[in-house]
Amino acid sequence: MHSRAVIRIVRGRLAWYPPSASGEPEWLDSDAARDSLRAALAQQRTAPCFAAPGADVRLLRVPFSAEEKKHIGKSLPFMLEEQVTEEIEHLHFASVALDKLELAVAVCSRERMVAWQAQLAEFPGVRQWLPEPLLLPWQEGEWCIVLEGDDAIVRFDQCGGFSVERELLPVMLAGLAVEQPQPQTVIFYGEQQAEDLAMLPQDLQPKVQWRRGNLYSALMLGEEPHPQLNLLQGEFTTRLP
């Protein structure tokens, strides 16, 4: 992942991590940073992606039958109608196949998609919008947790993860431990080891590999997400010139 440039929204500000970043983002309200990102987009070698905030994107696994496969693209929003609180016409659905009869699905509001488009308008050429949790390193049998300021980012599956306020992390992890298979290892990036580990359910604490670091530390070890759950689908598909 160290060769992939990542654009993020950090505390309301647009920022990016170039491939040569030292750990801190470059703020895109700086002329120098904007010029640097435009140059990277023009070269097309680094292919910067936008990390859609995990708090605004819900990730789901959706099984379907062979009979449903032919029309799954059109029927997907209606299949998930009972799992979302908003009206489906106000939501955007993106999906990618996990296998022949299962999809990974990202759901977010159309309003947020339009807002992100506006924020990225001066940087045409960003053709991948990936849910932020899926940029964390992951392999079978692992969970990955990153603490960043007042927030936490969690990845627990090939296409499963979320972002949440730090104070809610213990509750979310307790629920996750009930719903998901127990991990063999929990990779945890933070700054205060004792405080960080206290957020975990008791039975997960012996499984932790704690590392001092932040999101950038995790991104350095991550690989290209596969399959790539790109939010730019449907009406938001990138139009090539």
C-alpha cells in the first residue's frame, strides 16, 4: 500500500498522503499540496484513491440465489430496504462480487456522495473511492484496529469494517465479538498501550499485537483491497473524457 496515494477527510479538512509521506498528511487547503496532488494525478502512476469516511459508509455481505442473480443490480436496494433506516431513494448502493452468490455492498447517502464530489471537484482523475476501513491491512483470522484522535477504524473481514467514535469502540467490539467468528489475532495501532487494550473484550486481550502508530502506519502495511469495493458506481460512475 506504500505506493498508493490516499486522499482523506481529516477533522473536516481534505488531506492526502503521498507515496513518500512521512506519516502526517498534507493538507489540501495548501497551494503546494494541491499542486503536488494534481501532478500525481497527471502522471497517473500513483493513482490516488479517496478513502470514504467509514462513519458514513455501511458495509454489508449480501447472499443471493441463482434466480436473483440476473437482476441483482436493480433489486439490491429493495433487498436491503429493511436493513436501512433511510428511504432507499436517498441512498447510494455500490457492490462487488465476493463469490458467485454473495456480494460485498457499501451503502451511504446520496447527499454524502454529492458532498464528496464537490470537495474533490478540483482534482479530476480520482477514479477510486474506497471505504476507509477496507484500506487497513487484513488477512484471514485477523482484526485490525486503528485509533486516531477521537475516532477508531476497524476492519474485521475481507469486506467488513466500520469507523466509530473512540468512546463507543468498546461497545462496538463487544457486539462484534458476539456476531463474528473469534479472531486469532487483533492488530491494534494506538499510542497508550494499557488504555488501548482496556477497550477490548476480556477474551480478546491475550490475542492482541499492539503497535505504536496511526492510520498511516497501517496503510504502509496494507495491500491493494481485493476485491475493490469502489463507490463510484451507478449514477456516480466516473465518466472518462
